[in-house]
Amino acid sequence: MDSLPLVTTRQYSIRKILPLLLVAQLLIFSLVFFAPLRVVVIVSLGIISLLFLLVYPDPIVATLILSSFITVVLPRPTGRSFVFKAEEVVPVVTLFFLLFSFLQGDYARRSIGKIGYWLIGFFIVVIIAAIIGILKERNKILILDETMMFAMWGGYLIVVKTKLTQQQIKHLFLTIIVSSLIVSLYYIFEFKLLAGLTRFRTDQQHIFNFTVPVLFAVLLYDKNKTRKITAGILIIPMAIAVYVTLTRALWLLVPLALFLQYLYFMKESLRRKKVIAYLLPILIVGLIAVMGIMVLEGLFGVSNLLGERFASFKFLESDFSLLARAELSKYVLEKVYFSPFFGVGLADFLRYQYFPTLGRFNVYWLDNTYMQLIWKTGVIGTLLFLGFLYYFLKRAWYVLKNSVETFDKIIGSSIFFSFVALAISGLQCGILAGYRFNFIWAILAGITEIKAQEIKKRKESLSVV
């Protein structure tokens, strides 16, 4: 692993212009949130960000950490009052820092891998789709919105070309976990304000698809008892948050990821005859699940609310939200029939005729990742994205199968199985295409590629010896 010197040319040069960049960032945040309370909060966060950037050893990694934190804790996307949305500012600054590092020759000389090549091909199709949208004189702001949403996957290229140490990768994981904990506590607090009478959710809930499996992987593989206990405690509020969203996909797919993780771990444990080792984690998670329901029932009496939502699984053929998804998918296929290769372009919209939801009139993003891709980028864009996703999962599996270190095993297990679940979830939501979480997923993909290359290099060196 490349290690960073105490002070690099990149750090010294960037710090000369850092105050100016952060002042610009604060101004943009303040203007986007032009309201007194929000301005105070945003400026305060900006000052904290400035202090963090000045203290953290590497500015690129610091902006990756800040980007991860902002992406997770922001309850919903902000408006585009100027060129960038608030959540896009720090990732763009990260890209600027990386370009600055390239000019100085201070970057990681590692390959972007097959994942990167498929991703670049997908970006080319996105650019073509944006041009189609412009030629059809669609709303320029909406074209920029959709382009930036897809572009967040570019975080993969940033991570792969950044010099990341093992400790810095741990910092990124820790940031995502802490941010998820904040979100879970926020969900519980808001649910309490609603007196437990109805569900509470924002698009933040999707982060639990990853953080619950990563904490479970700590329970499975980590040898440190303190970290195991901490992981078990952290899962509790996240499990409660998953309940209060009343999101059926989370109820199905988070347990699916944990079940697959457990099966793989059990296979290894049986081979090594560690029977107690593979029984304990599933008992802990089962206890946490039961405790979560008991806490909610004790505080809010939610048995009827949860029971009604569970009962809805019996009537999926008449479920309003699923019928609405099916209606829009039908319209997409009708449109794509006439533009199959590159789709209809960005900023196109659909309208409900039979099953309108949430009072929306024009619909620009579908609750289906793959239909969204076919609609906006056509068959070519969809195939390129699926190729990218396939090689991402293949590399995560490689890390899981060949890792020796405990942390690498945690990375492989949590990323592979959570993204198998996310790929399935993509059939009923736009989680892999239509959310700002694309930047988080891209960071995880980049870490996976870095670890895969390290493991391959280690195996080759051992075979030579």
C-alpha cells in the first residue's frame, strides 16, 4: 500500500488555496439555503468542515469523508439555485483536488480496472443522453440534475486514483457508520413526534442497506470483543429505524443480505469446526430484532401499525404503489420502442393516468433502477451499467474469497452481500441510479477495487517466492 509522507507537495499547494475554496463553498451553501436558521446551520457546518480539512492530513481524503457525511445525513436533495446543489459542492471540490494532484504527479498509479472502463463507457452514453435532451429543448436545469446524479458514480475513479492508506479507508467506513447512526436516531426521534401513528421515512433510509451488513460483518469476523459489542449496540437503533420506515423492501432485503452473509460465514466456520462461532452472531441479531419490536411496542404500541404493513405482503397484486410502478414502466417501454439504443434522453418525463402517487404530476425518476436506465440511456447505457455492476460484484467476491486480513474480510462480506440486495432492490426503486447515494456506492466500489488489486499483488508475490 502506498503510504503518504508527512507533508506532500499536493497538501502544501492545496492549502494555499483552501481558504478561498471554502469561502466559496460557504457562500454557495448560504445562498442555496436562503433562510436565517438554515444559513446559521450551514455556515456552522462549513466552519467545522474548514477546521476538519485543515487538521486532516490529506485534503482529498478529507473531502471524501465530508462528502460521505453530507450525503448520508442530508434528509433530502436540495434545490439547484446556482450551478451546484449543496450536496454536490464537496464532491466537486474533491475532483478539483484530484486534478490538482494529477498536475503535480502526486496520485496513485493503479489501474481503474474493468469496473472503470465499463463506467467510462456508461458516462459516454450519459453525455449522449444529455445532448439528446438539449436538442429536444428540454429543461436545462433538469438535464443538469440528471447528469450530475449519474456523474456521482465518478467517485469510483476519484477513489481509485487517490493514495489511500488502510487507516484512511477505515476512516471512510467509520464516517458512513456514524452518519447512519445519526440518521437512525433522527428517524426514531421523528417517529416519536408522530406518536408512532404513521411511518417516517426520507431517502436516507437506503444507507441501512449497507451499514447493517457491515456491522454484522464485524460481529462475524472481528476478533476484538469491544468492537463486536459496539457493532451489536449500533445495530439496535438502525434496526428500529428500519422498522419505523415501514419500507417493505428494507424489511426483506436487509435480512436477505444478513442471511447470505451468515450462510457464507457458516460454511467457513463449519469447515473449521467452530460451531459456537457461527451460532452466536445470528443469535445476537435475532435478539436485536426482537428487542427492536419490543421497544417500539413499549413506547408507541405499534403492533397494529407493523401488523398492517406486514399483512400488505398478502395483497401485492392490488398494492397501489406497485401498480403505479407498473403503469409507468409500461409507458417507458412504449417510449423506448422508438428509441431503443440511447433511450429518449435526459429530462424526459411521464404522467400517471390511473395510479398517481404523492400528488406528482410530471415524473422524471422511476422507482426502478433498470427501467430508469433503459428510459434515459437506452439499451446500450443499461448494458454498460450492468457490466459495471457485474464487475463490481465480481471484485467484491474476489476480495471476500481471497482476503486474509480481518478488515478485508469485513469489506468483502459487507459490500458483496449488501450490493446483491441493492441490485435486487433496484427492481422496485431507483437506488442505484436516482439518488445522491451514488457517490457513497462509488466510494465503496473504489475501495473494493483497491483491495482486490492489493490482494492480487500479494498472491502474485507469494507465488513467485
